[in-house]
Amino acid sequence: MKMKNCLIAAAILLTATANAQHGRFEAGVNFANVSVTDNGRVDNANMLTSFRVGIVGDIKLAPMVALQPGLYYTGKGSKVQSGDATSMNYFKQTTNPFYFEVPANIVFKFPFGSESHFFVGAGPYLAVGVGGKATTDGKSFGVAFHNENSIQFSNDDPTTFNQEEGTGLGVMKRFDYGANGVVGIAGRSLVLSANYGLGLAKLQSGSNSGTDNNNKHRVISVNVGFRL
């Protein structure tokens, strides 16, 4: 039912975006990571480069204020490591899940020139995992191993997480949500922007997961858009 509701909401926002007066096609580079500390920082994880593509609408709410819903296909993830390659036990994993993501940002516009404006805004996002791969290399008591597996999504059912221990980020919840911040410059036909996605949903929810801020998405995006 959650999947059905998410797809219905995405379809509604897609329709609104397609019919918006100043919609745009957008593509960008993602610099993704996952929080690993209790306060939500990513001190002990390495950034993963991915991409996103999508469409963004522009629905005028007031002078200089607009609602910008969107629909993206976006890559997230991280590179995590435990131990050292010279150790008897070593673990290194690159995880790159892909989502359909639906943001809804309130944007404030500050015109300059005849057809250009600077904009800044924020809002929530919802996302559903649809694929991705986890590549794992390491050693167990000196014996090397290498695995490449499709990411397993749990559909947010905690009973499926008995296998969470030892999987790194190869098993995660399907649904993600969080907050966006966006800033950019729009011209007559070209839009340049940067976005920060702050994930608020824990990616894993097994028995060893507490109420801390570990394992949440953090994504910086740099985008180029073309007005439709």
C-alpha cells in the first residue's frame, strides 16, 4: 500500500510539473554519503559520485515565490570501510542505490536583469528505492573475498532485517524521506543550481539500531537545467 500511495503521489506531482508554466529538465552530479556517527556526521565514510536526472515544475504562489515540485531518478550511497587492507579482517563496500525522488520546494526569487533571477528555497522530499548495487571486498581471517550484489530493499518491514549484521549497506529500507535546500541562478533558458538533501529516515532498522542518527543519506548535487 505504501508503494501504491507513493506512486500515486509521484504521478500527481509529475502531472503538475509537466503542466507548470516554467518547468525544466535537469541533470546533475551527486556527491553522496551516509551518516555514520550518532550526531549525523559522516566523518568515517567516503563520498560516492553518482548522478540524477529529472523534471522540475514552477508554480507561482505569489510575486517572487513559487512551488517547485519535481520527479528525479537519483543515485545515493557511500563508500564504507572497516579495518585496513593489511589486516587479517578487512571490509570495504561501495553502495550505490537508486531512487525515484519527489521533492516539493518553496522557492524565493530575486530578479536581476530583464529575464534572470537568483533563487533560494527549501522543502521536503520523498523517495522510493528501485535498484542499485553493493560491491564488497575484504578479508576474513586472511582469506580474501569479493562480492557484487543487487541492493536488497526491505519494504520497511523490520522482520526482514535478521540479516542486517555484516551486510554493511547492502540491505536497506526501501522508503526514504528528508529535507532539501536549493540555491541557483535562472536565465531565459538555462538554470544552474546546487542542492543539499538531508535524509531523515534511517536506512536500516534491525534490532541493533537505536534512536541515533547513524545511516542516513547525505547528498550534494550540482545541476544544469533547461527550461521547457
